[in-house]
Amino acid sequence: MNMIQGINIVDLVTWYVAFLFSFTAHEAAHAFAAMKGGDLTAYLGGQATLNPLPHIKRSPFGTVAVPLISFFLFGWMMGWASAPYNPEWALRYPRRAAWMAAAGPAANLVIFVAAFVLLKFGLSAGIFVQPDPGSLKLTSIVAPATSMWLGISKLLSIFLILNLILFIFNLFPFPPLDGSSVITLLMSEKNAYRFTRFINQPMYSFLGIVLAWRMFGYVFWDLFEVVLRALYSGI
């Protein structure tokens, strides 16, 4: 395999394809839902598209620099992207803003389900096999039956795990995560307005990220085990 200073180029490209598509789909879903709800800010900014270039242009550090640096340091990618919206619109129509927020994780859920179905089909068809317990990795949820399927097995594994992470993390009900807006769907219009004003303070955003980061592991690993059992069942 091609290596540059210990970095596998195939793994780098595979990770970045999955990362960029997943984050682009998340933000494009936000932008499209906002447009349908009457806020054209992201649409006019070019974010209501699966074309990654407008998203890269808006957040070059989070979509290029941070993913590459994290891959070189840790072997996996992290980063961020964003779709702009009108905060006055969000305050005026908190339920519309909540559906806009829900659209991002929903897009990641769709990608997760698609990757799961393809992996399940590959296992049933003998294209992939269940890896030995000692060789199971987050980026190698299945093993290829032959070497020709290695790249596809890695790509689908990364799509599955990355979108599961994005779905879970973003639904924590802490600002500035999407879940802090989604939760207002359970409130009255008046309470949703009050809650939205309350959480739109910078100090809560920092605290929310810290809380979500601390709680993530408690939720993720249990759900990941359920996913693996469902994936391998009947194989």
C-alpha cells in the first residue's frame, strides 16, 4: 500500500470521502429544512446542496484542516461544518427551527441505515465476513471475503460508525447541538420561545459541548453493541 510517513493514503481518502459526504448531507438537510420553513439564509448561501464545495468554502478549517490533522494524529477524522440561519426567524418560529435542527441528524440516520443494509447484504451474500473478535475495529466492522472488497468494506464501515456517532451526539439536548432545538417540539409554542432565548447564550454552548462529550460514551457503546448484534445476526 502507498504510505507517506506511515499514513495509508487509501485509508485517508476513504475516511475523507465518508467524512465530507456525511457532514455535507447533515448541513444540506438543515439548509433545505430551513428553506421549507421560510428561512432562505442557507439556501442563498449555497448550502442547500450535496455539493461539498459551498460547505468547504464556509468552514474550511472544520472541513479540511481539522479532519486531516486529526487523521494524521489519531487515524480517524473529526471536524465540523455549518449552515447559516436567521436567529430572528428561529425565535419567531421555534417549531420550524426545531424541524430544521432535526433534519441534520435525520440525514445521518438515513446514511447509517443505508450503510447497515449494504453491510448486511454483503454479509448475507458472502461478499463480507464477520471479523474475528480480536481484529474488530470501528473502521472494520466487517472483513472482506476477498481483497477486492477491502476498500468497500472499510468505506461502508466508516459510513456506518461515523453517521451513528453524528446522529447520537447531535441529539443530546444541550446547546449548541441540534437536540437542544429538537426538544422544543415537546413544548408549547410559548415555552419553546422562552427555552430558545434561554439557551442562546455563549456560556451554555461551552457547557453543553462538555456535557455531551462526557455523556457520549455511556450512550454510544451500548447502542453500538446493539447494532453489531443486529448486523451479525443470522450470519
